[in-house]
Amino acid sequence: MNQNLGDTGIRSKWRAADPMQTYDALPTPLRRWLSQAVLPWSPASARKIWTRAHAKGLGADDALALLCRAETNTLARDKRAICQPIHPTE
């Protein structure tokens, strides 16, 4: 089942918790970032990076920068998204 994830080579994972409740419990800056993210992040994985950043003493802006970097690195690994032509020839 595609689950509306688009045409990406990144595998989806089954989640035991309700993702909407998890999303609603996130801090506002993190929810705002997730709403504009390129990839379909799970609230749990985004919260994990956010929590690690704050445990290191980083602020919200630095935590969001880490999330952007993680997303960029993931996109770089997704060869299908990078190599696929925008307008395929027939």
C-alpha cells in the first residue's frame, strides 16, 4: 500500500502509537517545521532529533537546523528522487 508517500525509495514503517496524538504533543516550532518538511517524517523520529539537540544544550533554531540536515542527507540517499527525470520522455 502506497499510503500517499509519493514516489520515494524510502521504506515506511508501521507505528504502534497514534501519530496524530504524538504530533499534537510536539512543541510548536517542531510542528511548524514538520508541516513544511519535504519528506513524510514521523512525529517520533522528529521528536528524537529534537530531544537529542536539546539534551546537548542547543536551542530551537539549532535543533531545526539539525532536522534540515538530516532531511537533506536522507534525500541525498534516495537515488530514485534524484535520478528520476522531472518530465519523463515517452
